[in-house]
Amino acid sequence: MVSGVNCDCLDYFEGRIILKITTILTRFFAVWVILISVIAYWQPGLFLGIKPLVALLLGVIMFGMGMTLKFEDFKSALLQPVPIVVGVLLQFGVMPALGFGLALLLELPPEIAAGVVLVGACPGGTASNVMVYLARGNVALSIAMTAVSTVLAPLVTPFLVLFYAQQWLPIDAGSLFLSIVKIVLVPVLLGLLFKRFFPQLASQGEKWSPSISVLAIVAIIAFVVAANVDNILTMSVLILVAVILHNLLGLLSGYFISLLLRQGSEECRAIALEVGMQNSGLGAVLAQAHFSPAAAIPSAIFSVWHNISGSIFASIWSRNTTQGKQNE
């Protein structure tokens, strides 16, 4: 009996410790990214050795994402298809087009222009699910959109990059397709199957998944910064402007277009955050593998900025929801 109580106590304290670590890492994600970026900028040699591990790190993130999904998430897409179809069409319709337009408007260098289009053509990221929850949006819709856009990415992302970016760089759509299958689709499916057949182990893994994902993204960004010290020095302000406009226009387009299409308030918030927040880790890995280190810079900056803007929008929408309920 005593040993059982001790075991329960250990599980309780272990859970509290994991929760504390996860909270610190995820809540201050932007801070860690900025901090590691500064270190990587001044001491690039410390992080260049990460290069062979970049694709593996993203695969680990996607495996963790797969463990958080359920086959029921895909069923909801069939049961309530309209908001998901609206959201996914906006995801893959608005963001690449915005990236293309901004690249022309700001006269970005070819590699940077292709990088902006690439991050716009990526599927939604898992951070958006958290932001939708904080914004009092439709979390189920957000998760379903992330799942559907991720599964569609191997086909849709290469096509969009080829369509918009071929004027700047040679695009091998077939090679992009294979890369996305290997580093996104396969790990996500393995995570789904692992959760299905080993639920207890998956439950334990889910506790650590957010922390591991944050550390993996931070490591990827550290390498991108370290490999682009000279480019960042000469083009940082221009790229930052492009990324901020890309993200904000995506958020606003997602919200107001879905509003025009008569989606509910919670659905509009979910769609806006899904459209505006990209899987920038995937963008960085694909840019590094298929274009150049410089093409990965927009994705690295996007990783920081979309968490900042997402938090701001989530806070505003959450506050408006609370005030609305108080006024009723």
C-alpha cells in the first residue's frame, strides 16, 4: 500500500516537473529563438555541425505531431467539411500568393524571394493549435486543418513552389515531393500508428513532445543563422519587413475572407491562425536542402515572428470573448 502511494507521488511530481519544463520552453519560445540566434550569429562555428541532423530533427517534430493526432481528426474533416475546405483553400491559396506578391513588391533577391514563397506554401504548424486554444477559437477545426494540410503538403507544396518561384530559381518539384514525404508524411503516419498500437507509451511521449519540438526548432534555427551570417547582416531589415507583412496579411485575410464566407466567430479565429502560422521548420529544412542557406532565412525569422503575432492576436480575441460573455 505504501509503495503504491509512493509510486503515485512520484508520478505526480514527475508530471509537475514535465509540465513546468514544457511551460517554460513553450511560453518563452520566441525568447529562446532570439537568444540562440544571437549566439549563433556571433559564434557560428558552434552550430554548423548541426547540418547533417536538420532533416532528422524535423522528422522528430513531425513524429511528435503524429502522436498528438487521432484518426478521428480526419473523420471530422468528412463530417464537417465546409470550414476545413475553406481553411485549407485559404492556407494554400493566400499565403503563397502573398509571398509572391511581396517578393515582387519589395524586389527581394532571388534566393530570399524563393524562400518567402516556400514558407508560404508550407502546411500549417502545430503552434497554431495552441494559439487557437488561447484565442478561444475552434480547436477541433484547427487540429483538423493542420492534419489535412500536412497530408496534402507532399503534392501541393511542390506544385505551388514550382508555380510561383521558378522564375527565381530552378525548382525540382519531384525532389521536393520526396523530401516532404520522407520528413513530414512518413513521421506523422508513424506517430499516428504508434499512438494507435502503443497508447501508453505514446501518452508518455506526448508529455515530452512539446519540449522536444521547441528544442529541435531552436537547433534548426541556430544552424540557419550560423550558415547565413553574411546574408543576415546585409538583408535582415528587408527580410523582416517581408516576413511581418506576409504573416499579418495572412492572418487578416484568413479572418475576413472566412467571415465573408459566413463562418462563425470561433471558426474565423481558427482559420486566421492556421492560415497565418506556417510550418516554418519545414520551410527551413526544404530551403536548406533544395535551394541555398540564404533561402532558409525567411523561414527562420517566420518561426520567431508568427509566435509573437499569434500570441498577440490570441490575447486580443480571448479578451474580446471574455468581455462579450460578461456583457451578456
